[in-house]
Amino acid sequence: MSQIIVDKKQENITEKKTIKTYLAKLAPLLALILLSGILTFLSDKFLTVNNLMNIARQSSINALLAIGMLLPILTAGIDLSVGSILAVSIMIMGIVSVSMSLNPVLGIIVCLAVGAGFGLLNGVLLTKLRLPHPFISTLGTQFIGRGIALLVTAAAPIAGFPYIIQFVGREFVGPIPVSFILVIFVYVVMHIFLTRTQTGRYIYAIGGNPEAARLSGIKVDRVLIIVYTISGFMAGLAGLVMVGRVNSAFPLAGVTYELDAIAAVIIGGASFLGGVGTVAGTLIGAMIIAVLRNGLNLLNVSADSQMALIGVVIIAAVYVDVLRQRKKRK
């Protein structure tokens, strides 16, 4: 009889833990719904088709940067260079497709290749030079990328891109921005990559315990190089979307964009300690930032106040992560 009671208590404890885990995973989505409800109440312009599609379009660049940023954070790393990679990618694309008047498809390929190349450089610096933390290697490439972006055109912007380059960031399918359709496609692919492939599982394993991953036979260096290459590629893709929106490339594009990308990943439930985070959570995190910025604009909140409020949201998200890690240790 006593054994039955013990078993029932154990079942209740397990069930409570399962419910708490489920609610923790739903927290970012619930926050997005709550934020949207509040803004709907405060502004009659918020819950309109035009505004919602505007939010989708505005979120696209950060969403692409964030899905790239998710991978380094899953490995307990970080990529501070994505804003600069975005800038140098679009500046070199501008030289190829506008200044040199070469095939615009070649310009797109160059943009993505430059992004991936800088990401590859980040991975190589981290793994082959044995730098103590990706903060150092990516901070260095942040300055290198920004410097090259300024040097290649003597800090002058480039405008007048061909239509095919503008297409992704400019066009719509019905009311839906093509850029957001691209985001959904990329996120589906990344979900499959992280959950259904061996490399995806290795990424989580490295974030959970890099030494154990190494001892189990995982080629940690190779996986990290892949991680940072993908992050750089996503920065180049985000740059392509930006050029489509504004029809110009300028060397100071992407300044502080890495902060929004990091915020989206953490708000979406990932942990700086690695091994925790999802593709869906990252998309929700990016949408929360976009909805918050949009709502504050509708409410005529100044840009300075917006920065302060978003800073508070980021601190709150990191603090939630800290509390979550404390509970795990207990």
C-alpha cells in the first residue's frame, strides 16, 4: 500500500514537472499574444492587415540574423560580427552588380558567399587559433568587416540595384511580403536541420557539454566552423533583403543589428550557457521585438524611450534564463 502511495506521489511530481516544462516552452508565445493584446487595446491601428504585414516585413531582417545567431548560442558561443558581415556583403554586391554592371545573379551569389566566407573565417579563428571565446574572434571580424565595408567605396553608398536583387525585399505575394515567405522557408529548413540531422544534434550536444561531446567522438571544431559559416551566410541573406527594401547599400548598414538578433534568440527561450533553444522560439522572439517596436511607433513613443524599453525587455529575458538555470542546478 505504501509503495502505491509513493508511486502516485512520484507520478504527480513528474506530471507537475512536465506541465512546468511545457509552460516554459510556451512562455515566449504567451508573451507575444499578451503584448499584441495590449497594443490592440491601446491602438486601433495595430490589428489591421496592413500593419500586421508591415510587422512581418519589418521583422524579416532580424529574423534571418536571429536564426543564424541561434546556432552559435546553442554551442554556448556568440557572433558579434553579423551586422558588419551584412554591411560588407551588400557593399561588395553593390560593386559587382551596380558599379561593375555584372550579372545581378552573380551579385546575389557574391553577397551570400561573402557572408558565408566571413562566417567561415570566424569559425577558423575560433577553432584553429584556439582563441578563448568566440566573443574575441567575432569582435575582431566585426571591426574587419566594417572597415572593409567603408574602404571599398570610400564610405560612399551604392544605389540603383537591378530589380532581381530588390525582388525579395520589395515584392509581395498578395498582402504577404516575399521577405517573410523567405523567413518561413528558412526557419522550416533550419528546424529540420537542427532536429533531424546528425550535425544538428551535435550542435546541441556541444552546447550541453563540449568536453563530453569531444570525448564521444564528435568533431567539435568542424561543427563549430559549420555553425559560424551558417551564421555569416544568414547575415548575407539578411543584407539581400535590406537592399530590396531600401534599394541601396551603405557601409554603416547593420550597426547594432547583432544586439537585436541576440535579443530575439534569448527572448525566444535560448540560453547563453548553450544546449537550449528552438527555431520556433527564435522566430517568436524576433516577432516580439518587431511587434514592440511597431506598437511603440504607433503610440508615438520616442526612439530614445524605445531603446530603453527594449533594453529592459532584454534584461528581463536574460534574468528569466538565469532563474531557469538556477532551478536546473537545484
